[in-house]
Amino acid sequence: MIDLLSQMRFATKPQLFQALSEESLGVLLGHSFLQDVPANKLLLQQGDTASHLYLIAEGSLRTFRVDKEGREATIRMLQAGNTCMEAVMFMGGPSPINVQAVTPSRILFIPEKAVKAQVLADSQFATNLLRIVAHHYKNAMHQIDAMNIKSPVQRIGYYFLTRHIEAGHDHLDFELPFQKQQISNYLGITPETFSRALKQMKDLGIDVDNQTIKLRDAFSLCHFCDPDTAAMCPKQGSAGCTACKNS
Amino acid sequence: MIDLLSQMRFATKPQLFQALSEESLGVLLGHSFLQDVPANKLLLQQGDTASHLYLIAEGSLRTFRVDKEGREATIRMLQAGNTCMEAVMFMGGPSPINVQAVTPSRILFIPEKAVKAQVLADSQFATNLLRIVAHHYKNAMHQIDAMNIKSPVQRIGYYFLTRHIEAGHDHLDFELPFQKQQISNYLGITPETFSRALKQMKDLGIDVDNQTIKLRDAFSLCHFCDPDTAAMCPKQGSAGCTACKNS
DNA sequence: CGGAGGGTTGAGATTCATCAACGCGTGTGG
DNA sequence: CCACACGCGTTGATGAATCTCAACCCTCCG
């Protein structure tokens, strides 16, 4: 049971398990199991019912929707420590999304029944789930307004900014977590447009060499900041950030 | 306290209060209050902290984001019985959205503290919130793939379809719940494009006269159906629906 | 009667997707 | 060890689609 956890080496504790009691954790993991999946494996398709919650131990997944013409719209890109299907379980009805491994991955499968039972039994777990789903929803909001009103350069800039803040914000260089074509689909643009936009961003002090992003200075990305993203920024309100000064 | 509820005449019980005990309901309503707000009133802005959950007793609201150039992206359009800010309260940090009355409205304000306390105290309430936020997230997913891969006609068609299913699906005529310019912004297109798309839809048996939509037959909208939307459809799998037959 | 707001229609400009070709690095098999 | 194919990314030319700007109609209301 509990040694399932020790098999997974997380840098930081997954949000799903935050502040849970040993007991609660035990119940959740009681019927769970780890499984290795190869790249491109479809874990679940639109229309299936969500039988398990997926927690990524290693690797990366994406969730996406497909239409009749076969075009795909990426909803999320997820890495180790992230979870998915928590929201779908509470939507009622079949899954609106596909889930696919983008790299070879090791996934923890937690049965739907265990999740739903534990929501009723442990209010801390319920709160964790609420926070996680709310967080997904917030990201979705950003995606929506990005696709409505932002140019490709702005979308990419905002994407880089959030990655930079997540990465700790302390280096001028950081890595793209996924392939460019995956990212461009997530942002709702073609790889070609993505590539062309990157060239434009050099003038703004943002240089992309292969998978690494190189910033001219720590505030190169401030240009793309939002009021509500600024609140997450360790440098918020500091003198160098032109964007923060305005707000 | 409880007679706050009697002041509000809901057609169906709001999802927020579904299956709650009298006691739990009393705690929630204990510190709540009703307030009338005029059309166009901003209840809350991006960057504010969410102090209350809003439940619409009468009227309609919209939530949206604005960028520096002043362009607006509508996230949700809500009517009587709907709630908002439940998700924002669990996001941490300031609100990523503005909330505005689109018509003169009567709103029930439920304090944030009461909500968070009740989530810990009442697992039924926590489940309700999870379901609501998951439902918002599902809608957001649909918005995302609509803006990624669907043409204006398809977006509008899907919007009409969901309204039709919500409306009970039993009439060939039904009303648009909002102004066309509000709907077009919600769908991420301009009013002009919206208007032009409506003309194209006449060929598909969908006629819009002012605020009322007139369908040639009960299956005119099936063309725009998704696998996961079909599951909500009372007519699913029936002979007349070409879309359902495929799946 | 006149103004304001919502909605429609038309012409033009812009932007992004599409299609096609090519460079480059990697892995594989001869 | 080399040749080749493959996947990813880039670049260029083209076209289609939507946004923008502008004018107009209609209804509602003072």
C-alpha cells in the first residue's frame, strides 16, 4: 500500500495528497496500482467513463479533444506530480477528453470509487480536489481569453512567463517542458506560426535555442503579465518590472 | 435566515443547495444577504479578492477578462439559479475575472468564510461545489476546442444545441437567453460574423428571427453534436438523429 | 420627431492556416 | 562506417477566413 508512494520519487508532494492523514492516504492507495505506459498510448478516449484518477509518477501526458474532421485541441499538458480525470469524475456522463502519454510514463491509477468515497469521508481531500479542479479551471480561463484576444506572440509570451514563474524564476535560462508542436497545439496555433512568432520575440529579449529559452534580463517577460498572474510572481512590485508598476 | 430562500422563486432548486440538510442551509444563509444591482454594474474586478459567492435570484450576469487594449473575452453567461466565484475562492490569489450584471438583477451574496467553513463541515456541500466547478470546467473545455478547431457556424450550432437540450428539447422554437452581441463575444467572434453565420444556417434548417430560434425539425441541430453531449440528449440513439447513429 | 442602441450588410485589410520544400539531428540497417 | 529514412523544426509562397471600418435599417423611448 503505502510503499507505492516510496516507489515514486516526487520533487514536491503532489497537490492531491497535500496535508492528508496517513489513514486517508492508506485508503486511497489501497486499491491503487502503478503501471508503465509507452509513448503515444491512449489511456482513455472521449466517450469512455472515467474509472480511475491518474497521477503521473514519471513522464508526461496530455488531454485533448478531437472533432469529426480529426483535428485535435489540447486542453492540458501534464508532468510528474500532476493528476487528471478528477474533474471528469464529477461532471457526470462520459469523458469529454482523450488522455494520451506523450512520453513513456509511469502512472498511478486510483479507482474512481476510492476517490468518491474519500471525498465524503475526508474533507481535507475534498478541499484538495476543489483546489485542483479550480486551478484547472483558472488555466482554462487563461486559455480562453488567450485564444479570443491575444496574438500568437502574446500567447507564447504568457506561456513562457508562467513556466518561468513555475521554474522558480531565478535563472535567465530555462527549458521548454514539451516539444514545440505540442506546445503550439496547446496554444491553438500551428507549428509554423509558432516558429515565426519566436523570431519576433528576439526583439523583445527572448531567445529560444532548441529547447532552452534565454532571457536578456529578468524582466523580459513582464510585458506579458496579467494582474492575477502578477500576484503569483516573486518579483511583484519590484522596481525593474514595468508591468507591475502600472497596477 | 431561511426565508431568504422563500424570497427567491426558483423554477428548480439551485445546484448549490441540492440535497443539503436544513441545518447546513441555515448556516450558509445565516450571514448571506440579497441585493439588487442595476444593469452593467460591475460586481467585482480582475485583481479583487473574492469575498462572496454570488447566486443569481433574478436577472443575468457575465464573467469576463479584459486585456490591456481593453478587449473583452467572456468566460461565462449566467442566469437565475447559477452561481459564480465558487471556483475563484479555491484558486488562491486574486480573481482572474470581472463579474458584471447584464440585466437588472437580484443577487444572493454568500460570504466566503461561510462557504469555506461549510465545505469542511458538510461533505454534501463539498460534493455540490465539486460538481459545479467540474461542470464549469467542462464548459470551458468545450469553449477551448470550439475556438481552436470549429468554424463560426459550428460554434453557434453547438451553442444552440446545448440551449435546446437545456430548454427541455421539446419545442421546435426556443429563445436566445442573451443579446446577440453578448453571445458572439462569448463565442469569440464579432457580431458581424455572428450575423453572417446565421444566414448560412438557414440552409441547415435553423432560422433565427429576432430572439427566437426556429428549427425545421427536431434533428436540425444533431449535426453539431459531440459524443459527450449526446449522452445528455433525451433523444440519443433515436432513429431520426443521424449523428447519434454513427457513434 | 429625433436620438440611441442593437443588428445587419458591404468593401477592404490583415492575419493566420495551408501547402510545399528544405535543413538538421538521430537512429537503423546494410 | 556509411547511407538512408524519419521526425522535428524552419522558411517561403499562397489563399481563405475573419476582423475592421463604415454605412444603414429598425425599434424603442423620451
